[in-house]
Amino acid sequence: MKKVALAVTLFIGALLLYAAKDFSVWGHLQSPASASPVSKHFIADTGVDTEVPNMVTAVLADYRGFDTMFETVVIFIAGIAIIAILRRTGADADSPAIQRESDVVAEPDLIVTNTVRLLIPVIQLFAFYVLAHGHVSPGGGFQGGVIMGASFILVALAWDLPKALDRLSVDRAIMLAGVGILIYAGIGLFSMLLGGEFLDYAELSHVLPVSREMARYHAMLGVEIGVAFTVTTVMFAIYANLSTRGRLEGGL
Amino acid sequence: MFGEEGLLNELLVERFNYCVYVVLLLIGLYAMIAKNNLIKKLIGMSIFQTAIILFYVSIGVKEGATIPIYLAEHDPHGHHAEHIVHLDEANTIDVSEENATPLRLSHEQDHGHHAPRSLTDEETLGYANPLPHVLMLTAIVVGVATLGVALALTQRIYRAYGTIEEDAVLAAIQAEDAATVIPDVLATKPKAKKG
Amino acid sequence: MTGLALFNLFILVFMVVAAVISLRVKDLLTASVVFGIYSFLMCLLWAEMGAVDVAFTEAAVGAGVSAVFLVATVFNVKRSSSD
Amino acid sequence: MSENSIALIFAFPLFGAVFCALFGRKSPNLCHPISVASLAGALGAGIETLRRVIASEANEVSYFFGGWNADAYPRGVGIEFRADYLGTLIMLVVVGVAFLVAWYSKLPVAEETPEKEGYFYSLFLLQVTGLAGISLTGDAFNLYVLIEVAALTGYGLIAMGSARAAAATFKYVILGTIGASFYLLGVGYLYMKTGTLNMVGIEQFITDNESLADSAAMQVAFVFVCLGVLMKMAFFPFHAWLPSAYFHAPTTTSCLLAPLVTKVMIYVMIRMLLTVFGVEFSFKNTHDDEGNIWTEVLPWLVVLAILCAATMALAQRDVKKMLTYLIVAEVGYMVGGVWVYNYYGLIGSIFHIISDACMTLCLFLGVGIILRKRKTTHFDGLRGLFRKMPFTMTGFFIGGFSIIGLPPTCGFFSKWYLITGGMLAERWEYIVALMFSTMVMVVLFFRLIERIHLAVTESGENIGHGHGDLALPKSETFFDEAPLSMLIPLLLSAGVVLVIGVFNQDVVNLLQDFLEPFNLPKGTGR
């Protein structure tokens, strides 16, 4: 196997280096990728089309919003697939070969829990900030969602999983993840029903008291919230399942 | 395009990022194929994917460009709104004059009705290309999703076979296959019918 | 060589080193943590290259959540690896 | 609403999947009706799309998500979905197959994956969303995202079964990720050289800049895209994951994945070759007079693939496992049909995607019923099945005859075009391989017929009444047909196999309209 792997690796490496001589110079301003009408349009007209200062957010949530919808769906799929793979049904018990040390039932450490108690509000506040401020600065629904999810994971790490599950059970997490997608796709569908194409947020200006551009701006915030819902809950659900081999009890 | 000795120089100095991306990609690929431990394979997989992301981000780099967020003077909601004169409701903007007299404040400026304008070609050169960044956000997400599912599979395999070494898992599977008896689903014993 | 290019070079070299270490070391927990370091270096590099959003995401996902997932799995399976 | 039919193809299964996940825990009985209904809606939207494509002047309909029209904005700013005859037909096959499988799935899902119905149907519908998206998307990166959607749902659907399935899936994850990442890398190189991700835009750029044909990066992009797609479709050296993954997967999963996943990836290859890189670049890009390395080498690989897979299929003693190897062989057929580089070969290849999806569906639905009745698909478990389940077995054998290539079925016509293409291109080795594997399939299915009708054991021992009499004992021949919810989809799929066979000319006409502009060689290719 090692020899096969080495041969494959060397072959691929040779191909990649062969192509490297054809690359445009590092950071060249007129390379086809940088000078193409598409990326020029993104840089020049994002402000006009959507009024969002952060071009990445605008491209992510509006121009290529369909991609991002499926990106959210991918996260959702990961959550569902992991639960489906790890959830135990009647017959499949652990292999006798596993001699896992009986679950360490350690008392939560005083210093750790108190520090975490102080940290979590800050983390969650920051998550909201990242989510809401994604139009103007780096960030957005996905990053905010991951940070939010991390705060739940932190609870599970500092105390134990049941304490975190009290706040957000796995079933509820998957439900909320579904709600996140419903928000995203729902905004898309709603703008379709208003007469545009799927995800054509500009049509929302028929129901919102704003211009077409600002309708895009606000709808983007809406879909980012949807993304954040899905990501937060799925990240936590994945952690909850992975850390306990699907039993959802005990700590790490 | 480049001389004989220029190639190495070019590869190592001007395209060092490209070279490192190739190296990381190969490290990841090798680990995915050759490593025996399932978790090592997955770490290799993540390295492999991040290498590709590094490549994409490298495409988006522009010499001397800033990050793809509008500077204050281009910001659709920023203070540029103050130095654009609204000639009429159709938002005609004299771009050539804007640089010459950047601070022509207009008194009837309404902050709710400012006009974001399209950037000139010259100005677009100042921002990095946002498209590869967007693509790679998606790719990172796909990467973590794949990693999560693969880790769940690893745990499932461990639960059933008690090991995460590939050869041991294969051996366990072969032993299981050898032990499987094909059940004769027909209740009747055919031989007995014969006489 | 400008300071930025030197910084770049520094990170690139360390990244390769981190990648190799995380794949060579036999203790999977160490491997996971070194993988987190690798991701963090990668995120620094991207931030330096102007891809702030990507860097932010990688910091949250690669160095944060991915590493936690790996650690969580390692705790639930064998900690040592044969290679 | 008609102008949004393309979006509805996705909206139906997407929302269906979310609802399945929402209600699956509380009321698992809702999931099956939701899936069937949403797929029926998608099928309706798909048929409407086909109608619009036929009615349109350019034989294609574009749909721009987010309203980023190509008229008002540069093409490629938003994400475009493009329905031409090729994509629309494949999409219809995907949605149609999924609809039949969803109908069929009520009992097997409840029995094989209890307590997980909600998750199962959710993944099932998202898989359909991904595959249907792949067949319509006009954006190279969006294609990657959708490939990953399909792949991740596939991992979940397969691994939901036994631990063996999980072990097989792990291999699939590794190979699938390498394949998808290679594709992504190829798209990266394409983007670097052309500056756009829109398929039309890329093709335009390549035709406008002839120097690109000699560019190393473009060639490497081509290699990586092809390599990635070949890996995803389980082409011969990369097929290791397929047989065991599909064999151990839950019944419904293998019924859905086996007919669709590999075929859709072949569609992706055709799409990339014809409408992204362009015929000129893909087939004629030669630096010397020797001809393109791909058109020279790949047909030989195809021959190897078909021969190996057919031989492996011959060695199996289990129907389901045998069918999984036949899939690998069929992949070889279709890849070969593309790479012999001939008009008829391509028609055959595309037509074979359609007919192979239908007949594989038919066979796997049949096998699913056998598995449910007999708890095994080993040859020994098949004895006397025809008397017990005459309708099931008839449906199953219609699929079998089609895969052999007997005339009234669609398999005959697609194979006919493949062979014509091979002959006109003078790729005799390909034809020999096709003939060989046809022979193997004849042997396999007649062996099955023997097992099912007569009282012989696997080793050929007579266990009937006496030496001359191979009839089964009475106790083994009572009528015991499959439940209607499983039988009707099977018979419908068998009907589709026959209908496509009878009306093959209509399908071929559509494909001819699609392929005509590409100026493929209609005579000898070398």
C-alpha cells in the first residue's frame, strides 16, 4: 500500500508542478481570475446592487446565495447523518473488544466551571456581534453560528454533557437546524412567490418598506440568521454524538 | 517566458506559496492512502482539503490590494455619501470631479437617500478578488461536515470491531465472512423428499 | 525580502512541519492538537493574504471545532496509533 | 409558476426533507407520504421543464438564481441553472427513479432502520435534491457543492445499516473525498485560467483564446476534473468501495444509489467534456500526430474495466453482490461510449445512462423483495421463487433481459448505439469487451433462471423428485406474492424499461438535437 501511495503521490505531484510553470505571477493584477468581468463586477458593483460593504458577505449570501443554501444543507446533512450512524437501535451493542474504562465521573472542577460561567456570556455576545456585523466586517452567519455552537460545547466540556443537553437536547437541536434551513429557503421561496426568481431578495421590497437594494441587504441578514441557527445547533449535536459514541450520556 | 535557471528560482521564490500548497496536498494525499489508522487518514484528509483551499486563496491574491471590504470612501453607507452631490433624483454622479474636490458638501444631502456608485476599473484593483474567498468558505464547511461524518463512521467501526486500524478491521471482516453460514431458507429438507 | 514575505515564509515552513508531525506522531491526541496548530497557522496565513473571512472561518472551524471533534473521537476510541 | 419550474424541482424535495427531519421523531408515519408527495411534485415540475425546453427556440432554458440575469449582469455573477435536453432527461430519470423508490420504501425502511425513518427520508430527499441539481447546474463550483451534498447523504444512507456498511462507507468517504477534491482542484485551475465559473463562460473563454489549448494549467485542470469524476463514478481501478457499500447498504438505499449515483457522475463527465472544455479541447487537443492520449488510453482502460468487472460478477454467488459488479461493468460501457469519440457512441452512452438507470432500478427493486422474503440474496435462497412470486420475478427478469440487451427492452437499443459507435470508430477491442460482458450477463441470468425455476442446489445437485424430474416439491411452490406497495413500483419500473425500449426513437431524437451542434465524427474516428 505504501508503495502504491508513493507512486500515486509522486504522479500527482509531477502533474501539479508541471502546471505550476503556467501559473500567473503571484498577486498579478491582470491575471484572468482577477481581471475577469465577474470579479470586477463583484468589486465594483456590490455596493450598488446590495449596499453591503463586505463583498464576501454579499457574494456569499446574495450573488451565490444558492451555493450557500446548499452549504447550510451540507451542515444539516452532516448532523442528521451522524445521528443516524451513531444512534443505537436495539440489537447493536458494543463489541466485546471495547473495554472502555468506566466513564470517569469526575466532579466538575470549580475553577473551570466558574471561568466558563464568566466566559460564556461574552462568547455568546460575540457570536451575535459576528452574526449581525457580518455585513460590515468579516463574519456572518456561519462564523457566528460556529462560535455560538462552541459556547454550548464549552458547557459540555466544563460540566458534562447532560448539563448541556438540558439546555439544548439533540432532538431539539435537529429541529432548530431544520428551522434554520426553512428560514433560508423560505426567504428564497417567498421572494419567488412575490414574482422574482428563487432567492431574488430584491422582490421583498414589495412587502418591506425599503428600496430593492436595501431589501437585498436585509434579506441577507435574514438568511445569515438561518445559517446561524443551523450551524449552532448542528455543531453542538455533532459534538454531543461524537463525544459519547452516540449514547448521549456522561462526559468526555 | 523564463530561462533555464530561472525555473527553479521562479518556483521557489515567486511561487513559494504554490510550492507549499503542492507539498501539503501531497502529504495529505499520501496519508489518506498509506496510513493504517483511520483517524490518521482523516487528519490527512483535512490537510489535503486545506491545501486546496490555500491554492484557491492564492488565486484571489492581488499585489497591493486590501481585503474585500469597502474602504470608508467607497462604503455605500459611509461618509462618501457626504461628498457626493445629488444633481437630481436619477443619481447622476460626476466621478471625475469627485477626486478633485472630495469635500463638496451638499446641504440638501439626505442620509437616507445617498447613492452608492459603481467603482472605476482603477479602484477595483485596490481590492482582493472576493470570489475565491466565498468559494472557500463553502469548501471549509464541506470539509468539516465530511470530517464529522467520517469520525462518526470511525466510532461506529470501533464499536463493532474494537479497533481503528485498517488492517485489523479488514481481518475482522474476513473472519466474520468466513463464519457466516448461508441459511437454508426453505424449511423442508429436500433430501428427505427423495425416496 | 520584506517583513511580510518573511512572515509568510515562516508560517509556510511551520505549517509543513506541523502537518508532518501530526501525521507522524503515534499518540492520536497529540496528533489532533498539532492538527489544531496546523489549522491555526493556516488561518494566520490566510489573514495575511487578505482572505479575512476565510481566515475567520478557519479559526473557528479548523482550529476550534474540528480539533474538538477529533479530540472527542480520540477519547472514545484507542489513543495510540500503529503509524 | 411555470417559469419557476426549475426552482420547484429543488424546492419540493428540499422542503420535504426539512419537514421529514422536523416531524420524523414525533410521527414517523408522516415521512413516507411527505417524501412521495414531494417527489411527485418534483416530477411534475421536471416534466413541465422538459415541456418548456422542447418549446424553447434554443432547446434550452436558463434559470438565474437570485435574479442575476445574464442580460443585466455579466454572466457568471449569479448561479445559473441550464436545462438542455441532456440535463433535463437525466434530471427526469433521477426524479422518476427516486419517486418509484420512495413509493417502494415504506416497508423496508420501517423494518431495516427502525426509529430512524425521519433521518432516513430526510437524507433520501436531500440525495435526490443533490443529484437533480447536478444534472441541471450551469456553474462549475455549484456542481462541486451538489456533488458533496449527494456524497454526504450517500455516506449517511449507506452507513445507517450494519457495521459492515459503515466499514465499507469509510472506504467510500476516502475515495469520494479524493475524487471530489480533485474535481475542485481542476475547477480551481480552470478558474485561474478563465476567470469565471459559469460553464457557458468557461467554454466561451476557451473558444475565444486558442492559446489556452497549449496551456499546461488547462491540461492539468482537464486531467484533474476527469480523474475526480472517474473516481466518483467507481470506474475500474477506483471501484473498490462500490460493491461492498451497495451490498451492505439498507435495501432502499441501494435501490436509490445504485441506479443513480454512478450514472449521474458519467453525465457530469459528458457535461464537462462537451460543454465546458468543449469538443475541440477534450478530444482533438493534440500536440503531435499520435492523437490525444486520452482517446488512445482510456478505451483500453475501459476494456480492462469491463473484462475485470464481468469476471468478478461471474464469480459471485449472491444476486445483490453480482449486480453491484454489473454496475461497475456498465460504468465501463458508458465511459467507453464517450471515449471512442463518435457521434453514435455518445448517443449510446447517454441513452445507456437512461436505460441503465431504469433497468438497474428494476433489478434492485426485485432483489429488495427477494431479500425481504428470504432474508438472503444468496443463490441458494432463490429456489422456487417464480412459483411464489410470479409478478416480482417477471419484473426482475425484464430488468435482467434489458441488461443482457434483448430486443424489446431499452438495453438493446442503447447497446446497439454503443456498438455502432465502437464499430464506426474502429475500436474493435471495445466491441469485443462489450460482447464478452454480454455473454457473461447471459450466463449469469440464465443461471439465475435455472436456480429460480428448478430444484437444484448451488452446486448443481438435483434435489427434485427424481433424476429426470427437476420440479420443486409442492411444499415449496405456494403462491406468496410481495406486498403491493413494493410490487407496483417494481412493475412500473419494468414497464418503463419496455416503454423506453419501444419509444427509443423519441429519446434518441432529443439526444440528436442536443448533439448535432458539437460536430462529432459520424464515421471513422481515427
